[in-house]
Amino acid sequence: MSLENVMLRCILRAKIHMATVTDSNLAYEGSITIDEKIIKAAGILPYEQVMVSNLNNGERFETYVIPGKAGSGEICLNGPTARKGVVGDKVIVFCYSYYRESELSGLEPKIVRLDLENKIVRQGKK
């Protein structure tokens, strides 16, 4: 059996670009709440693992997504993640998946770009 048949590569599958943090809730157990319309556009499922990168302070952290009210523009850092940013910070949310070599050809991430109010301004591949 060749290595290509068993090895999986971790590849970017979806990205929410330039989201603005709208709230933080230190008392919550943990996660990031994201407007349901935004996560659906990106193809990210509720409770799916994501990596978040904060453009304002350089923090990077992994957590899971909780869907917020659709159309609300909500991006809320919950629990310990509330210590990783403040309201108004710009963040990028990355979602990775594992793929076999044979699945990589033509693979492109789904990217959702947001405006200053977390409304979708563009979505699609690359």
C-alpha cells in the first residue's frame, strides 16, 4: 500500500474573512458564536472545530462554533476565548479538513468576506 493511499493532508476548507467581534462573554463555557447565516455560507457546521486569528493582537486559538441568530452579524468570543480579543477586533476564522491525495486536485476553500457590520459582501471559492 502506497503512502498516498493512507496519508491525509490537513487543508483549508473554509474561511470567514475580516469578521468584527461584536461581543464577549467570559462566563460562558467556551466557543465562538457566529451568525448562522455566515457559517452556512462558509459551510461550517455547528460545533465544528475552527481556528481563529485575531488581526489586532496576533492571538490564534482553536475552539468550536455555536450558531448565533441568522442575520444578526454576531461574532461573540465565549469563555476563555473572551480573553483573546475585545469588541471591535478583526478576526479571521479558518476551518480545516483532512483529505487524501486523490481528493486534492481542484480543491479550493470556500471564502466568505464580511463588511464592517459582519454582512456578507462576497462568498465563493478563493
